[in-house]
Amino acid sequence: MEYAAVILVVAVIAAAVIAFGIPRQIQQGISSAIECALTPEGDCAPEGAGDQPGGDLATQPEGGQGSGSGADSDTTDPSEPGEANPGETDLDWGTEGVPLVLGGTEGFEAHPLLYQPESGNGATPTHDSFTATMERVRDDSGSRGDDDGYETEFSDDGTAGSDPNEGFDELGLGSPVEGDSLDEDVHPPEWTGPKPHNEYGSKEATKEHEKTLKTWKRRAWVANMIGLGNASQNMAHYLENSGEPLEQDVNDMLKSVDRFNSDVEQEQTDLIMEAIRQAKAEGGNGPFTFPIRTPWAQHHGNQDEDGNDWYFASGSWQYSQTGDIVVTREPDGSWTYDMEVQVHMRDQYDWHGADDSNLKVDIPFIGQVDDEELAELARAGLAQEFTMHGTSDPVSRGGSSASDEELDEEFASGPGTR
């Protein structure tokens, strides 16, 4: 079945090449990447001036400097490809010769196989998402701000934040204030990541480790080309071996993973109902504003239901919501509500290894992979676990409630709303 699927993929690529004239460099790169990803025991030696068989993503563009005779050769410098052939799109050659970024939006628009701005999730990535995934972009400060200026601050074992029990009930609702706004922003609670599953650099790297590293770098690149952009991004970052935190696209999580989005929506509904109940007990007509800071909750990953991309990218993760709810009593006795929240996620990217029930994962075109295979790279000091974090765009919901049992939602906007 694996080979039948590969034949189908290659046929689609070939058709696209004929129809759209994809440059020879890209055609060879995609085909070679699929072949190499499925044959980790092969050297995938680059084609060059000689007649060596095979080829891989480290193949130099024509016109570049000479190639080596095999995977262990040090005569090839893929970071210096030389001049590309006239009329062909330039490639930015990165570590291990993996082409990271094509030459600008124009190059993508010229080749519909790569540029599909309306593709959405689970299909060929857009120019922006491809660039965001494949460029080696890292925030030098170790944090990124959202539109409100909030920055994730990192601690030695997780992320900094407020005391999760300070001033908020078990659901995550704070004490109400009169009026329709809060004096200050609400930030998520502190988060402590799990202890590392593997002792980084605890053994000496061997040629076999180096070979495994190169294989998985190719597979990360192929993953992006078949629509697994988030999984590709996180795998590539793990293999980059920096250990730096990496921001995740929580907007896409909410849009792509229905079970996760449903749990988030249910938590929002529970918060609204509880805010109205407490406002009634408070007395008066309001408006009353309730701050929101929910404790970290667990999303348990399921490959069949969540899809391959986010299952491979993170699997299971924790999430919290922050923001506020404004509730007001109307003359007819009903209550209106206006909620705005952001969803935050945290997780540790790691592979558990043989000491943790010998976990496995089924990967398309590859088959069943033991966590141990990738955990071993961390122990050899060639890959490094890291903290995943992210914050969604604001999610707004508004409507009314005439009873304690249900809400009449009148508007909803933001990622994941329908």
C-alpha cells in the first residue's frame, strides 16, 4: 500500500509538471524527497558531476559547485549552490541542503502545485504558511506578543504567569466589577512543563545517529509538501537542536481540530451561564464585567479524529482561556452577554523513548515509527526538546438568555466560530 500511494503521488506531481512547468529543481527535489523518506537505509547520495546513482534534497542546482560522492562526503557545500540556470526559480538552500524557501510570492504564483491561497487546511500550503514553516525563523527574545502586547514569558521549567488559584473560581471566573470593562488585561496562569524524557547529550553521536537525523530532516520537508505544515515545522525545529520555544498557530488548531474547538466552546458556554447566575445573585441590573482565566485543561489527542497534522505536531496539549464577559439585565428580565476571550496552548515537544511503554505512531507513507528512534537523537545531542506555546486571535460571542438553561447566541466571531 505504501508504494501504491507513492506511485499515486508521483503521478500527480508528474501531471502538474507537464501542466504547469514546475522547474526541474523542484520536480527532482520532491520526487527524491519521497524516495529518500521511504528508504532510510539508503545513502541518498547527491547527483553531481559524476555518474553516481540516486539523489536527494542535498542535490546542488545545476551550475552550482561540485557534489560529493556520498552522504558522508565533505566536498559538497549545499549552502553555496552557485548560479541557478536562467529562467528557473532560485532556491534558498539551508542546512543539509534542504531547500527552505522559494524565491518570493511570484515564484509560488507561477506554480499552482505550490501556491494555492484558498487551499485551507489539509491541502497544499499557501505561500505565507509555507514560508512560515520552512524558514528558520526564531524570536531572539524567546517570546512573541499578541495584538494586545501580551508576551509569553518563559521560566526554567515552563512559562510564567499568574497564580492559577488567585481570585478565580474552579471554572475560571473572577469576581465581577461594575461597568463594561476591566482596568487591566488578564493573562494565563503559570505553566510547568513535564520533566525531559531524555537526558540531552547523554551518549556520543554515531554515524548511525547522523544518518537518522538526515532521514528525518528529509521527512520533515516532505511532510510540509503534503499538507502537514505544523507537524513539519515542529519536527524541523526539534532537529535544529536549539531547544528554543516555538510558537504554535492556535487559530489553526481551533479551525482544524473539531474536538478541541468543541471543548473550548463548551467551556465558554459554561462561563457565560455561570456569569449570569452570579450576576443575578449579586443583585442590580449591571452591566457587570467578569474577568476570565481558566485553569490549564488537557486536550487528549486522537489521530483518527484530530487529523494527522496536529496529531503529529503536538498530539495532546493543554489550554487556557483569558478575557472577560459583560452581562446586563434587560427591562424584560432577560440577560444579555458579550464575551471576548483568547485561547492559549502549552505543550512540550518530546519523544518518550523505550522507557515509556515503547510508544509508537503511524505515519503515512512511512509506517509505524517507534518514539525511541527520535528520542535517541536527543540522547545523542543531535535534537532537542522544546516548549510549544501560542495564543489565538480574540474570540467574541454575544447574545441573550431568558432562562438558566440556555443561551440565544446572536453573534460569534474569531477563529473556530461557526
